[in-house]
Amino acid sequence: MKNTILLLLLVLSLSLAACAAKPAAPTAAEPSPSAALREATQSAPETTYPVAESVLSSAYPIKLPEGVPLSSLSAPAEALPPQEGFASISGLLYAYDISQILVNTDFWLFPAVTVGDQKVPPPIITNGDPAEGDIYGRTDANGAFYLDKVPAGDYYLLINYPDHTVFGQSSPTPDAYLLITVAAGDRTAYGVIYTVR
């Protein structure tokens, strides 16, 4: 019984000592760990998006004024003279689904793949590799392009938007992919080349 009373007194004194102690006032404001974690994991808009003035204004398509008919677009009427042994093509890239000319937009000509007796787009699309026969191009401030050093062959035009990639089309109907077939010395103006997302 004596041991029980001593144990009870010990527990009681420890309990009273814990209740009587006053916490020390903090000397400096310490950030909470959850706030620091939130700060470290959140990305600021300026780090996730390119600077608007320098990149976005030249990379995104321009908005056409309302009511401008498709027939009033001014696509190149002819291609440049081709370099010796090559073909030359020209065109205007136009996003039909959003009614915008694709200005300062990268694109690639990819060699067509033959399946049976048909020419089809390549099954795997990469960012383009000149060593594989891919030809790089870029539209100007009016959405037009001119290529004067295209080797003879069959190609599909692939347009790189900032957020997705589509094939150039001969008409704004689904899957009307434009097959570009050229021989040395050809000089072809393709007019308006459409994209449909």
C-alpha cells in the first residue's frame, strides 16, 4: 500500500508540474511547415508560362476580324523558283475551326508511308528530323510559307500549334489530309491549307 501511495503522489506531482508551467513566448515568428510546403510546391505563373510579349504574341495565331470570308484570304499565288534539283511549294496555313491564320507557326513535311498501294501519314509523329527526310518550315507574319528546296517525293504537312499538332488538309472536312507530291523542278502553290482540330 505504501508503494501505491508513493506512485500516486509521483503521478500527481508530475501532472501538477506540467499544468503549472507557463510556455515561453516565441522570440520570432516561425513559418508553419504547411505554409512552407505550400510555397515550395506551388509554381508561379511566371515560371510556367512563357513571357507573353516575347513568345505568345508571335507563336499564337492571329484572330481574324469578324465576318471576313474564307474566300478573301490571300494565299501565295505561286511558289518561288526551286533550287536546282529540288521542287518549290508555297501555301497559307489556316485554322478553319477557329477562323485564324497561323502566323509564325512551325511545321514539318514528313515523307509519306506506302501501305499497299496507298500513301498514308507516318504512324509515329516526332518533332521532325532532317536526317530522316523531314523538312522544316515556318509561316511568316501573314501565315504564308515558301519552301524552295523540297526533294522529290510524297509528303504530309504537319503543323505544330503551341499545344497540339495536326496535319494540313486540302479541305476543312475531317481526315482530308493533303498529300504533297513533288518532282524536281516542280513549282506548286497549294493555296489555303486547312487545319481542323
